[in-house]
Amino acid sequence: MANTGNRASQLWRTLYEAAVLELDPDKLPQRITDAQQAIMDRMEDLNRSEDVPESEATSNTLNVLRDLRKVADSDGQLQE
């Protein structure tokens, strides 16, 4: 079970990094969506555990992605 948690933890982190580092405005919306979904899925898993540091990290990164989407939207980069 711990191995599954490690993979889930690594997945959301990888998708988050891909979104934050994406330079192509056409790919950015999907990168953000993918990362947000992986983070929310992981947050559901963490609600049943006692991993406080990762819970805080997922919450913080989700906020960063929301801000990134707002900035990109205000720059006219994202089309939903």
C-alpha cells in the first residue's frame, strides 16, 4: 500500500511540475487540468491518512495552479 502512495504522490508532483513549467500556451490548460485532478485525487487519499506534510503540499500546489490559471486567463492565454 505504501508503494501505491508513493506512486500517487509522485504522479501529482510530476503533473504539477509539468503545468508550472509549460511554455506552450496551447498545452497549458490541459496541463493545469491534469495536475489539478491528480492533486484532488491525492487529497482524497490523504484525507484517510495522517500525512500532514503532503496534505499541506497538495493544498498549496492546488492554490498555485488556480493562480496560474487566473494569470494565464487574464493574459488571454487560456481558452476553456
